[in-house]
Amino acid sequence: MLRSKRYSNVFLKEEGANPTGSFKARGLALAVTMAKHFGLKKLAVPFVLAWPAAGVFGAACALVFGFFCVRLTRIYFAMLTLAFAQIVWAICFKWNELTGGEQGMPEIPYPDFGWIERFGGNLPLLGGWRTAEYFYFLCTILVAASLWALHRIVTSPFGRMLTTIRENAERAEFIGVNVRRYELAAFALAGAFAGLAGGLFGIFNRGVFPDFAYWTKSSEVLIMTLLGGMGTFLGPSIGALVLILLNQQIVSYTEYWPLVLGTVLVVLLFGFPGGIAGAVGALSARLFRRARSA
């Protein structure tokens, strides 16, 4: 489930914006989670309505923030998106009536899976699972659907235009492309998927807290993207898997895990400048050329 967090980076990577823009998307995802589960917990909104609402709210906030951010480039773009992320964190931290303030929102409930037991109890593989296991299956389906949708968007004419803007924004604008409009659309799509990911993360974590929206959490998404590979579709997924596994293994062995983890990440990033997926792709291409020449 956690892997869905970084899907928003696909759009930021494709359209060439500074990847630090994912800082804002991650903070936005947690704000969306809080808003979503406030409705789920207090107003008894079903998951089938609350989860898409998280994506819609994420896209709406991204449109507002992106209206200002896409007017800037490079370091200024990065700083402004980071500033918006900190604004979101401050709202989450101070708005006690909505978000619970420093205490956050614990005891987030799972969606209701009773209908599966009622209608699928007599069918093989559908009945007899625990609620957490049902939620795992649900997350798997939703993540797979998100991956499919993202791949279709990236390979569509819209996605190809984002790639053109990434390669040379000035040339794209010269041939008549409204670069800001495409960047704003990419920003909104990134916010939508970040909101959907945040909605799942809140349930998985069984609570939402302001610390999740702080910039240090946002940096994890950036590290995942760089570690997996900016130039590949599955790169962020691979980076997320590697980072989570490294974190779990190192924490179990030493209390100085931040130092060890940072050292390992530096070695990996310098050893694989194009990310793990990029290195695998380059190695595969080299072996293929060698096999053809043999």
C-alpha cells in the first residue's frame, strides 16, 4: 500500500519540474487524509465515497497551489512548493477542531467489509479473512488500477507533451504549446494521486498525525524517486521498495540507523546515477548488444 505514495512523482518527472515539488504533494496527501477521515469518522461517509473525495480534494488544492508554483522554475519552484507544504503542515498542527492538532486523529477505522462476508462467504478465497487482510487486498487492487491509469496517461499524447516540455520547455513554447497549462494539469494530477495515496495511508497507519505532513516525510518521496530512477516509469516503485526494506533491516540491527541508512543511500546514488531501474536497463541493453554482436 505504501508504494502508492510516490505515484504523484510520475507527472513531476515527466514534465520536467524540479522533483522537490513532490514535497508539496506529500504534505497535501496527508492534509487530504485528515479531511477524508474526518468525514469518515464523524459523518459516517462510506469509503467508496470518501476515498475518491480525497483525490478530488487533492487535485483542487494542487490547482490552487500550482497556479502560483508553475510561474516559477528550478530552485524558486522548489522553494515555493516547500513553502506551501509547510503551510499545510502548520494548518494540520494548529487546527485542533478539524485535525486534532498535535494529537492528530488516532483510531482511524477500516472500511466496512461485512458485505463480502455476507455475499461471498460461500465462495472460495473470498470469505474467512481478517479485516486487515481484506484491506490489503483492496489496496492491491487500487494500486494496480492507479498504476494502469498512470501508465495510460504517461503514454498518451498528453504524457508525450509533458515529456517534450521536460526535454526543452522553451522549444515547446516556441511551437505554440501552452507550457504553463500543461504544467498546471500535471500538478493537479499529481495532487490527485497524492491525495488518493494519503487516503490509503491513513487507514493503513490506523491514524493520521501532523508529523506525517512535515518536510522530512516529503523528502522520503524524493529519495525513493532518485533511488529508483527518474527516467523510468517503475523507478519510483523500485526505489520505494528498496528504501523501505533498507530502513526495516537497518533499524533492527543498530540504533544509529539514520547514519547507516544515509551512508548506504549515498553509495547507491553515486553508484547508480540513473537509479536502480536505470542501471538495470543500461545493463540489459549492454548485454543485448553483446549477444547480438557475438
